[in-house]
Amino acid sequence: MAFEESPDDFWLQFSEFATTVELLPVPYGYPVVEALTSIGAVYAFDRGAPPAPVGRLEVVFAASVDSFRYRNARPGLQPLAGGRTLASGKVLKKLADEAYLFDAGLPLIINSREPLEVGAPIELVAAPPLMLFRNEA
């Protein structure tokens, strides 16, 4: 199973893990959007059709794991050089073949080719880009 067949299919599959954000006017030019979340500002690649809306809406954040280590760390997301993202938190459950629900202070759908231990605290480096999916309906 592919991690993402299309943005619409991804939304249908994982929308139950959406979180409410405030999308701000696009500061850097579409497709990078700035979302105010419960853990602060998050910059993500908008997988929806342009233009990105402004205001409160439900979104799903997603990332592909580049590397990880089991480590207790404060949940959160931190941008790294080269478009990578450091995500700290806990694997909550396996959702599909390589897809997991990750708690980084907000729900994050992660794709990992290596199996991850459910319930384990993890610090991972996500390959670029951190993605944001929104409902197009």
C-alpha cells in the first residue's frame, strides 16, 4: 500500500486524526503554509489545491521517517536544515502497513519503512517536506 495515493484519498483515510489550526496568509508563497497549532507555528507543504485558505480549519500533518531513535524527549516539532523536521513524541498506534499515528504534541501521521514500537517514545528526523492535508470538499 502506498503512503499516499492522492491528497483526497489521504484525507479520507486519515481525517479522523485531524487537528484544528489557524492558517495564516501565505508568507513565502504557495505551497509552503504557516499554521498556528497547539504547539506553536508549523511550516508545512500544503497538499491541497491552491490557493490555501486562511483561518481556522481541520488539517492532517504527515511526514516520512528518515531516521529515528528511541528516546524520551519533550513532544514537539522543530525545523532542521535542508527542509527536514525533528519530531519528538510517542508512537500511538499502527494504522496501516508503514503508517503510524505519532503524538508530537499534535497528531502526526508518519510513514516508516522500518517497524516502530507502539507506545515507545521516539525522536525522529522526518525527510522533507512536512506535509499538511486539508479537506477539499
